[in-house]
Amino acid sequence: MLRNVCGCPSTIGSVAVYSIDSPAIINQNVVKLTCNEKIINPYILSLYIKAIGKKLLVRQQTGNVQPYVNIPNFSNLIIPLFDFEIQNRVLSLIEKSCKLRLQSKQLLEIAKTIVEKAIETDEEIAINWGDKQLKTLNIQL
């Protein structure tokens, strides 16, 4: 995590995809970027800014205590463009990764609870409870 001089986390490079249908407030600390969705998916653009663009923007920041990036800095940001097939594949892999991460968290919680139940009550009760939880999540081990 980048930190500025006062020790607070830097927000440079923090990105969110915004829906035009949702209310939002834009001020001097927020830059609104609009992309041509026929050229680049907004989620791919946000991923790029979070992963690579942030490092490039931090180099261009101004200000001592409060880091600041102005709009011309974004204009100078080089963004690679990929075919939509590649963009969709990347988004699909990210979605799969998010689902697997959530599933691993759920499995960890189930495993912890199984161990706790086995210690507090009985192993068989704990295993049966765990099997029910796994069936609920459609997970077969």
C-alpha cells in the first residue's frame, strides 16, 4: 500500500466503475474517466489503472503532504488496447477467481466450525453438519 508523507494511505489509483444511473459526487479529489466501451471495457480499464496505471500516476503526482494527480496526467497515461475476446477472457478469469476465493473462505469457515463442533460435542455430529453445509454449497470433496 502506498503511503503519503503523513502516513495515510494514498488514494491515487483507487478505481471504481461507476454506473451513470447511480448518484455520485465528484470533487477536486476525484477524476471521472469516461471510456469508449466499443474500444475498452470499463472493468478492464479499472483493472489496468489499479495494477499498472497507479504506479505510473504516482510518479507524476504533485504536492507534498497530500498527493495530487491532475487530469493532464491521465491524458498522458498510455493504455494498451486488447481485442474484446481477450478482454472478456480476462474478465471471465477474474470472475472465476472471485468465486473461488469466496468458496475458499466458506470452506475455511466450515472446517473451523467442524473442528469446534468435534471438540465440543462429537466428531460424527461435526462431520454430518459439515456434509450438510457442503451439500448446501453444491461442493463435493
